[in-house]
Amino acid sequence: MVANFQFAVASSFEPSRAEEILRAVPAVPGVFALRGFKETDEPYLTRTADLRRRMRRLLDPPESQSKRLNLRERVARIEYTVTGSEFESSLVLYEAAAALFGLAEARRRLKLHTPYFLRFTAENAFPRVYATNRLSKRGLAQMYGPFPSRAAAERYCDAVLDLFKIRRCYEDLQPYPEHPGCVYQEMKKCLAPCNIACTVEEYKAEADAVEAFFATRGESMLGKIAAEREVAAEAMEFEQAAALHEKYQKVKAAAALADELVRPVLEVRAAVVQKVAPASAEGEDLQEAALFMVQAGCIAGPERMSTLGVRAVKEQTSVGSSLFAQPLMLQAVPLEGLQVEAAESPEMRANEVLARLEAKASVPSDMALLSDHLSLLRRWYYRPEKQRAGEVFFPYADGGWPVRRILRGAARMALGEPATMADTDREGAKKIKAGAKVRVLHEGRPDVERVIEVAEHAQSPEAFTSRRTSGR
């Protein structure tokens, strides 16, 4: 992926034609590189929110007495790629830096660090769990993450281990009866395999329960406790049911310390919706969004996904109905030049885009590349929600994608947040409805004054009564 990277646009640069060349550069976000005359010259590579403005700052004639960097006389070629979001800019900048300077230099320039995971040492005779930021092909299936920090990983690890009794020591365990043990054995928080206080089978059963907890993010234990609680309640054993309920709440609190992104590394899958990079006028008319896919920790994309047939509406009423709270699926209407696309439903188009992304994604073979992609994902995902541009969607338990939710997210990206309509005046609507009923009842009769009087009474009974009393 990185070795084959190429910028979308490339052109030669001449100082005498600088104005003409820079006028053709769009004033949109993107990543660009300025190359020198020699192949050995290191290119200037960066991302920006405005390609034209940034290039002008570097390539316009230098101002007198100015200390600003100017590369006008040293650039022979400019290359750039337009991006639609900060997420896409970060990915494109990483791929460009890796292609130009190598993975190690790209990692240094973007300040990427391997996220922290929880490693379950299933290959050990007496497995344990610990936090680490070192990836290895052998242990990927038993690594759970990524976490936002080491502290978050250790906090989740401690909360889970408090529910079980597997060892927390770091030594390469060689059990023997005279082993002194540790404080966790004294507190009854460890089965103490070190001094053969338990059998290998007992410890394995406890370790398997821990692995199941991590794999299901607590659901394996929560379901079992909930079933036992229901049985105790039906048997009128309320003290036991209360104790099970307290245990259920403790397990639920421990499971909540892991975000939805925390999974076995090879099962980290997600669909990320972002704003699309500006393209031709035709592409803008289609109201598209950019879709990325995270597969086994690696990021693939973007693919442009049309939102034709999806309308974003949000109406606030005093009734508080949620019928208009999300974009709606509409029947696609054939338009001139778009008959083929409009004939397909939005769901069909979304499934096609997802299929193309899945074909691009592959199981990572390079641990350095996997580490960098996970770092980019971690950096974007764990931002505060108000600062995180874009939306993320996770697959169902059976592996299928929530296509309709992805389409609604794409519509929000392409069309913007739905505008809030004005609140409905319910009292005024009732008065208008009452007046309409009177008109229907008096249809065909010339008694217009009676119709007006009844309508006025419906709108303002007090004013109507005072006028009748005064004879007006």
C-alpha cells in the first residue's frame, strides 16, 4: 500500500509561470510535496488546510527583509493530493512520508507510537495478563486493544483480574510446594499455582474464563450471572438474588472500562465515514461521503459513497416525535445522466462500496505498518467526541455491517447536520382546527357572521365575550 503511493496531481514548476501554476491549485485541504532539481534533494512534505495559500507562501517572490522560508528557486516539481478530512490527511501524509522516507522516518515525523494492548499469554502453562505496546505475529490473536494509554489498559486489566483468580506475578513460574506465594494468595485473589494449591485443570478453567471475558467484552460472564439471578428471584431467594445483582453491577462496571474499539487485534473492524475530498462538479452533485474500513487493525480506503436517495431531515415538534430525527431512505428518482446509479437502492450501493473496501483490506504481515495504522486510528478515535470529525460504525456479532446506519452517517457527512425546524404551536393548531370544523359545518349556508364569531371565540374566548357584552 505504502510502496505504491502516488500523489493525485503532479506538475512541473517554473518561477516565471508561478502565478499561472499556483492559480490552478485548488484552495482546499490536502497533502503536498515540493521536489528539487536533483533526485537526492529531500522533498518538502506537509499537509495543509489550504493548498493554494500554503504553496503561495512558499513559492511567491520573497519579501525584502523577510525570514520566512521561501523555496521559489529550489523547486522543480509540485505534487499534491486533495483530502476531505483531517483523518484522510493524516493517512495520506503517513503513506507519502513512508514512500518518500521509509517507515521509520514516517513514524518519527508523525510522532506515532504503538498503542497499548492487553496480552493474554495463552502459550504459557499458567497464563497471565499484562499491558504491553509490543506487537508480535505469534501473539496477535491474544492481544486486546487498542487502549488510549497504558494507564487505561492497566486500569481495565486490574478491574477484570479482580473478578477472577489467575496469577499476576511476572516470573517464569516453576511450581513447587515450598514456594512462599504472594499477597494475592493471602487475600484469596489467586489460585496460587506457584505452590501447587490448585490443579492444572482448575487453573486452566479459570484462565479460559478470563480469555472469554476479554473476547466477549464481559458478555460471557454477564449472561451467566443474569441467568443465575433470575433463577434465584423465581425461587424467592432474594438475598442471593441481591448478591448476584451486586456482582452483575461490578462486572458491568469492569466491562465498561473497555471502549467498543477494544477487541482482539485481528478482529478490530470498523467503518469510518468522513467528508469526501472535493472532486468534479458531477461528484459534488452526487452528494458523496468518503468511507474507510479498518480490517484487522489496518486502514483501507477511501471509497466514495453516494448518498443519492437518502434525505437528511430533522424536525422538532412539541410532541417530541423521533420520526424525523435521522436521515430518511427515499425511493431513488432517475435523473438525467444518473439513471444507472439511481436505479440502484442506497443499500445496494453501500454494500458494493463495503465489498470493494473488504477486497482492498488484508491481514497485516508487517508489524511496523500495523502498529502505525493502529496508532493513527487510536489518535483519531480517542479524541473527545466534540473534537472527533466523522463517524465510526462497528459490525454486528455475525460480521455483517449496519448498512442503514452507515448510510445515515454518510448523509450527515455529505449534507451536514439536519436543520432544526421551528417548534409547532399546538394551541394555535387546535384553534385553527376548530375554525376549520365550523366552516365545514356551515358549508353551503350564507351565515358568514356566525362562522367568523365561532372562529373568533375559538381564538380568544375572553375578547369575544367582552365584545358581545358591549354590543360591538
